[in-house]
Amino acid sequence: MIRRLCSAKRFSWLMALFLAILIFAGSVGAAQDQPNVLILNSYHHGEDWSDNEIAGIFSRLRTEYPNLVPRVESLDSKRFPSPSHLVFLQDTLARKYNGQTPDLVMVLDNPALDLVTHFAHSLFPGAPVVFAGINGYQPDMTAGRPKVTGVMERQDVAGTLALALSLHPEVSKVLAVHDYTASGLAVRQETEAALAPFAGKLDIAYAADVPFETLSEELKAMPNNGLVLILTYVTDAAGRTFTREESTRLITSLSPAPVYAMHETRLGFGIMGGLLLEGQEHGWQAGGLALRILAGADPDDIPVEASRSRAILDYTTMRRFQIPERLLPANAVIVNRPESFWIRHRTVLIPALSAIGVMGLLSAMLIAAVLRQRRTQAALHQSEEKYRLLFNIFPLGLTLTDRLGAIVETNETAAKLLGVPRDEHLARSIDSDHWSVIRPDGTPMPPEEYAAVRALREHCTVENAEMGIVRPDAPITWINVTAAPLHLEHFGVVVTYGDITKRKQAEELLAAQERKYRDLFEANQDGISLFRINPDGTPAPFLDVNEAATAMVGYAKQELAGMTAMDVEQAVAPECIAERLAILAATGQARFETVLIAKDQRQIPVEVLVRPIIYEGGPAMMNIVRDISERKRAEAALRASLAEKEVLLREVHHRVKNNLAAIVGLFDLQRQSMDDPQALTVLAELSNRIRSMSLVHEKLYRSDSLASIDFEEYLHSLISHLRTSFGTARIRCDIAAPGLRMPLDLAVPCGMIINELVTNALKYAFPEDRMELEDGDCRIHIHVALGRDDNTFILSVADNGIGLPADFDWRTAKTMGLTLVRMLGQHQLGGRCEVDQRQGTRFTLTFTPRTRNHAHG
């Protein structure tokens, strides 16, 4: 132990020596890095304004350069104001600093600035210059020298006068006192410009260039409603030099009127105050510009700044002129306020009162300690009971150990979770070999991996460690363990256990379902892809694809991971995409056909089913893509076969029509060789019947569709032929079957029925002796109509002729025509036929087409 302490002492001495060397080296380095700064003070040491300026400069420069000691040259221009003195100073300084160029020259007040600008080529050429305290600054003052900036001394004469008038509203005369040095004349010029707004309201006069004895008489003669402003006064016409304190005391003692100034160096010597320039603040401001230049800034890029003033008033003078504090501006500063009893004697009062307070506090503490001890004992007992209750009923398992890892406390929940009785639990340590623990992957977990052991050895918190507790008589219990160091005396770690067996079972079930889903996903013969939809409606890159999808387009899964559905689909018009999205939004799914472009540029026709799903907690889309190349080829073959059959069927209709036309031709030839009128009529009627059937086949042959014909067009052709055949030009035939199409199995019987009924009307309804009506109105016409109501057809043939004979029963008539009408209408078409003889004759047939598998009668 002694050797160890000696070693520690030697190490401490070595460290102290090392730090001292570092500090010394740093101070030497700092001293070597200090810039060379020269200050040219226009006046002399002891002149308050200049001394305060220099103090402000020093304090600002030392914020960056703590060991900097600038050189200061006092030009004594107050006592030697002649121009020849500047020439003398130039020669002296040039000799003194021959070959030495400072890093920075700071000039205070007008004479120093005149010196460095008039002799720019011989005095510190090339050195940057920062000026301060310059009265009446104009940019041409530095025209002869580059790299110059600074702070111009701008006395706020107008602000000071406004402040004075707010405190002395009765003032009507103002006397401005200044000397006739270069600075004094510059200040007067600035003052005349600043007080121009007051010229018509106040009598403003300026002190003449006279000895102070003459000026004193003018001061004594100031009226009570007058005001004196001290601009600058350090020298009179007789060459007498004054300090600021001396000139201020003399002026304030002689003037019955209040005296204001613009420099804080005159404060405390009888003036009321004013908006005062503070020399130290002025120097601090100039020092800030100097630091910027020393840091590398170009002085020509730094604009000249104006000085800052603030309202400061003397409490003693305010009392003398009875000025209440309520009239002062809110930010005004009052100096020389008398100290209160507390301020004067606080060094004695504070210790005495402190001692009394301490004694009282100690007495109260003694009383409170007794009461607190009693309350503490009661609270401790209650807290222990509460802790014990909470510890035992806590829903998580809790175990506390000592610093060596032995278990000192455990609750019933922990004993139940770990499967070890509490008394046996307390006999173990956390790294005991009696525990049987496995990792999440099922392998045995060694004690050094236990969360509690790691927390104890590594002095850190171990959170959410999962482990399984293996017991021979029960299933594995999975727990979530958090262990943390317990910073209490005699304790090691606190361990909490949470039962996560159900969660693990759910995770295993979820993993099994995931595997099942993955197996189904990959085993599906259709290509399946998952993706999300971007805010603009376009598909985002694929989230997942199955093996069938990759085999279909020839891309690997890694390649498709950076692609979208649009990248593998043939270019689709935007309106087509919008239509798909609209269908998807309306029905919850969209099915469409498109073409995919494989990696080898093959075009694959596919059928796509898009459905919205939830994938990994967010909305997504599932594309099920089926290759329909074989189906497309089968459809193409079917269409080709259908086209061939359609050509064949048209040829059949054409040949039937030709054959029927040949039969009609044969009848016509036969009629030419016959003289029997009855036979001729029979042959003509047979020709018309056959022509009605032939006309159907002709219409089908010429129709776009082989399934049906335009029945209205067919009727026009049929009736036109009949009228021509019977030569009945005066009989008008009306046809009404607009837009009606009829298949072959209905068109042939309907055509034959209409043929028979129209033929009868043309032959018998209008005999020659009844063609003209008595009233001369030619209303002889035949009306043929065929329409449908739902699936029921209504065929009507009407004429306004002479009608049927009164004793004629069409149902039992043996004529060929009416027999065909009954057979075709009632038996083949299965219709109901009615005859109306009230005005001419009207045959109406109503029928419903039979299904294809029913035979026609």
C-alpha cells in the first residue's frame, strides 16, 4: 500500500510538472504570437478622455491577446497645438521607428489622425490605421492614406439639448463653450449643424476666443432661464491649459444656469449630465475594429462607425436644481446617489443578521428534527410495508442480488416463472449451474450470457434479453429479462422477468403462416407481384415477386426489385390507366389484358387481376398475371376456323338460293308451254312461294351476319315482287317492321305466311268493279306489320278490301294458301291466329319462338 501511495505521489508530481511545462510553452507561444500595435495619443498622460480611451482599447484587445502590451506615444497636442509641432513629431517618430512597421497603428483624436495622413509616405507606410475620438469627421480627412477606418466622435449635442429642455422647459438662451483648437473648432462646426433645428426657438451663442477671465464674466451673467453646453475646453486664448476636471469645476461654479456636457469625464464636477460619450466605451468600440483587422479583414472594407452615447445625470446637481427623477428617460443612469443606511453599514449588518438567523434556524431545526424523526420512523414502517406489498404483488418477476450475485430477494411471480420455489430460489446465485436456460434458437445459454450476470459484471443495464426456462415437468417458459445495477449499499443488481411465452407462440404461428404464405406464393403457377401506389397514382417499385413472375419476364428478383409494373408492360395510354384505376376504385378489383415485354424483348400476352391488399401494415396492390399466349393462339385458330365456316355457310345459302331460283325458272319455262289458266295460276303461286324462301337465303348470303336478316328489308323485296307479279300498281302496300332482325328458322315460315296472305289480298280483296270508292278517295291498301313485345312476335296483314264472304270459315278452308298459313302459323311457329273482318280483312298471328332444343311442329 505504501509503495502504491508513493507511486501515486510521483505520478502526481510528474503530471503537475508536465502541465507546468505546457502552460509555460503556451505562454511563450502566446507571447511570440502577439501582434505589434502602436497607439498614437494626441494628448498627454493624465488627460481623462485619452486615458479612458486607451483603457477601453487595452481591455478589448486583451480579450483575444491576453498578454498584449501595445506601445503608446503621447503627442501632447493640447499644450503644443501648432502645426510645427506635428512636423517635429513626424521627424521624431520616423527616426524612432526607422525600419519598423507596426501590424496596426491606432490614432486617438484629430491631431494624431492629421499626423499619419499628412505624412503617409514617411510615417508607417503600408500599416493599417484605426482612429478614435475624431471630431467633425469627413471622408476627405483620410484621403491621403489607404487602409484607414475607425470610430468618429459624434457628440450628440442635439440629443443632449433635447434632454435638457425636457428637464428645463423654461430655457430660452443657450451658451455653447468650446476652445479654438483644431478639435474645438471641429466640434463647433458639428454643433452648429446639429442645433440648426433649434435656431428659431432658442437664442444660441458660442463662446469667443478670449482668456478664461473674460469668459467667466459671460458665465456669471447667464440668466436663470439659460443653459450652458460644454463642447470641449482645455485651452483659452491666453494659452492656459486646463484639465477637464478643472475647466468643468470652474464653468459650473460660475454659471447660475445648469451646465450640460457630452463627455463622461466632466461628470461629477458640477454638470447636470447629458447624452455622454464614455472614453472607455469609445476605446472598446475602436478595439473591436482593431481585432477584425488583426484577424485579416481589409480596413477599406470596414465602414467608419459613429460613437455611442447614453443618458447619464448627476444626482447631486439634480437635487440642486430640483429635478425630479420621474422626468428622466426610462434608460437614464443616475450617478452619485447617496448611500442608504443599509448600504453604508451592510458589512456589519449582514454578519450580525446572519448570526441571528443561523441561531434561530438551528433552534427550529432541532425542534423539527425531533418531529421529523418520529414521522420518519412511522413513514419508514409504512414504506416498508408498502414496498413489501408491492414487491410481492408486482405482475413481473423481481429478483435482487448482493454485490457477489447471491439472490437476497425474490417475489412469487419470479419463483413461478422460473419454476423454482422461493426458498430454493434464495439459496442460489444468478450464475448458478442449477438454472437450465436456452437461447431463442434453442441452444443452451451459458451463465456468462445471462442478463443479470452481464449487468453485475459490466455495471450496465441489459434490456429485453430473451431466454427460455427449461423444466422437466412443464413446457418451456419464455421470459423477457431486464437487469440493471442497483446503486444501494449491499445490493448488486435488480432483475425483472416478463412472461412472453404466448408472444413467442404467436410469433412461431406467424412464422409458420409466413412460411405457408411463401410456399403458396412461390408455388403459384401465375406470376404474382406486390407493389404500392405512389401519391400521383403511378406504381412504386415491386415489393415482392414469385418465381413464376421472374420466369415469365426473364428478370431475376434482384433486378425486378428496382423496377415497376410499368417497366415490364408495353406502353399503355394514360386514359387506359385511368380506366383501370376507376374500375379498381368502383369494384375493388380490376381485370384486364395487356402485353408484357420480357428481358429478351419477347411480347407476352397476359391477363392481369389487380386487387388491393394490406402488406406489412400498409396498403398495397397484388398483381396476379396469367400467361394467355396459348389461349390467344387457340382464339386465333378458332377465329380462322369460324371464318372458314362462315364462308362455307354463305356458299350454302348462295347455292340454296340458286337452286330455288333454278326451280322457279323451270316453273316459268313450264308456264310458257301451257294454255290452261288454272294450271298457270297454280304454277305462278308455287313460283311465288319458292321465291319467298329463296329471298330469305339471298338476304342471309348478303347480310353481315349469318344468324339473322333485316326482316323489314326482306318484306320490301317480297311485296315489291308480288305487286309486280299481279300488276296491281294502284294498290298501296304499307310495311311496318322497323329494326326487326329474324333468324332463318323464323324468317322462312313468316315469309311464306306473308306471301300467302298478301297474295290473297291482291287477288281477291280488290275486284275491278270495287277499285274506286264512292267518295272518290283511293284508300285501297294492304298493311303488313311485324313487331315484338319482349320475346313475343305479332305478325299482322290487313287490307281495306271487300273482306271474306259471310259464310266463309278460314279455319276449315281447303285452299292451299290458307292451309299453309294454318300449318306454318299454328303448328310450326306454335302461334295463335285471329281474323278480324269488321273493315276489310286483318289476319293477326301471335307467337313466341321456341327454344332450340324443341322441335317445331
